[in-house]
Amino acid sequence: MSSFLRPADADEPPLTLLPAQAVYRPVSSHLAIAPPVSVVIPAMNEAENLPYVFKTLPDWIHEVILVDGNSTDDTVRVARELWPGVTVVPQRGKGKGDALISGFAACTGEIIVMIDADGSADGGEIVSYVSALVSGADFAKGSRFANGGGTDDMTPVRKLGNRVLTAIVNTKFGARYTDLCYGYNAFWRHCLHEIALDCAGFEVETLMNIRVVKAGLRVQEIPSHEYNRIHGVSNLRAVRDGLRVLKVIVRERGSRRNRSARPALITGDAL
């Protein structure tokens, strides 16, 4: 995995990242971290899938935030049985973007991970996202098309649409993404102040990816494998949601960048 260091000013005193009494959490055989990690899971009628999702979550995470989109099944009860300390946030609005915004607001951790509730993502990959962040990235972006990633779920039409939309964002915003419309990401909490999310639907993922570029944040892509949804039917509609994503791209292209600095996207060697 690539890592990079921010250059230090010679006149600045050494930077102390963590207090001496910080509690370290073992993450792997070669990594321990102090920043608490919050995992946000938006869910609506996912009671059958939650056992698979929670089974893959590492036990060292600080908290799980389940955003319940007015489920009519046992989603909330199952979540509490599987993870007794789970924080349940009732969603007041509609859409994935609205759910994520509500979940992010409830987080107390310094690192936030967003993951779907349909069983398509492997919580065991969280260690790779967190490793990228503690190594210097601001935003760790999952990619199904980076070397080592993959997908069992995307139809040829969705793959083509994602490829086209990714190329547009790379061209218009100077990014170098390999995957645009994917909801498995992690970032430092402070990033929320710089990207200021304000959309309700599936296009929230694209909005985040664009705004981290415009904010000049350091991004590292993480190879991720997307599995098929285990139970139920997805609310994603390729044409409808693709048009909403395109509308976001057009809107963001017309707005000003938050910073003049361009981000470094790390896909192999450090840049």
C-alpha cells in the first residue's frame, strides 16, 4: 500500500499527532491506531442482510451508526441484537444522500467509513481504508476497477455508464479516478467541513468524489470487491440515477473550487 508524508516547514516545531496517553487499537498484525473509527450504514428493510454485514465488521471499530430509513421489517431489532452498542438514527428525509448526511452528523469518531447494508461490501476491507488514512490520505476511495478490485453486481450497461461518467469527471475536474459511482469510502471527519454535502439521492457518492478533488484533499484509491446483494432488490435505477449523477457533474463544474491546490490521487506509487 502506498503512503506519503506532507513536507514539513523547517521553522515549524515537530508535529505531535497524538497525546501520550492515547489508547491504541490493534488493527492488524503490523498496525495499531489511536483515532476512533465510526462506521455508517444506511439501511431500509435490510434485516435479512445485516447478519452478513455485521459479521464482517472488525471488532476494533469505535462505533456503528445505523441510519434507519423507516424500515417496515426488523432492521432495527436485528441491528441491536448483532451489535448491542449500535447507534440507531431515524432518517427523517428520503434517499441515500439524506441517510448518509444524518449518519455523519451522529458520528463521534475521527475516521468515518461508509458502507452499504445489502451485503455487497466486505467489512474486512476497512483495515485497508484506515491504513491509507493514517498513512496521510484525507479520503480513501473504494474502487472496483483499480488493480485488485472487482464486481459481481454491475450489469454491462451500468459498467459503461460508470466508465463514461468517470471519464467526464476526470476530464472536467482533473481527477484520475478509476471508479466514480461506488459507495464504499472512508475519510477523516474534518473533510465534512470542506465538502458540505447537500443532495439526497444516490448521486451523493459522485458529489463527494468531485468535492474532495475541488477541495484539494489527498485521495487514495482502495481496491475493493463488490459482491451481489444477498437478499432483496436494489432501489438503484441505472438511467434515472445516471441522469442525476450527470446533473451533479454539470452543476459542480459551474461552481468555484474550494482551494487552488490540486489533490494527489494515489493508485500505485506515492505522488
